[in-house]
Amino acid sequence: MNDLLLAQCDPKAPLMDADTRTRVLARLPGWQADAEHKVIGRRFGFQNFYQTMAFVDAVAEVAHAQDHHPEMLVGFDACTVSFSTHSRGGLTLNDAICAAQVSALPEAAGG
């Protein structure tokens, strides 16, 4: 997973084939693909709204640094983060890079 933590997104990244997608997802605990394998997502739980918002801000920093932005569903004590490469119509390595970096955030530990 270290290579994903240090990687930079590539705006021209191709779609992952099924084998690559399976290998990459196995390295991202808690992240799951949707039925069409076009989106990966994970729910992060927290003790309160303050922790949730600190996490959202930290995810925004990752997204800005990578120029690859997730969908987020934010609630009082949880945030669901979803990545997809819309310009490619599915999952690229960019989604895995950002998922790994979001999972590694200290704020992701929650409560």
C-alpha cells in the first residue's frame, strides 16, 4: 500500500481491468466496489460532528493535492467517501491512490 500512499494521480490514467481492480481493492481494507465496479466507497464513523468535519476537511486536502475529488455523504457521526473517475466512466488507479491516502489520514481513525 505504500506505493499508493506516495503516488500522484495521473489525469490520463486508464480504467483498471478486472484483475488489477481485484488486486488493488484487496489492498484497501474497508473499501468496496459497487455492483458495476465503477465506484469504490467506504464509511468512516466518528464520535461527534466535530470529528466528522475535521475528517471532511482532511479529505478535501487530499482531493485538492491530487486534483481528484470524491463524492461525500456527511452526517453527524459518519462520512461516506466514494471515488470514481467520471471522465473514464469507472475505476482507475487514481481512485485507489486517493482511497489509500484518505484511509491513512490520522482523522480517519475516528472514534
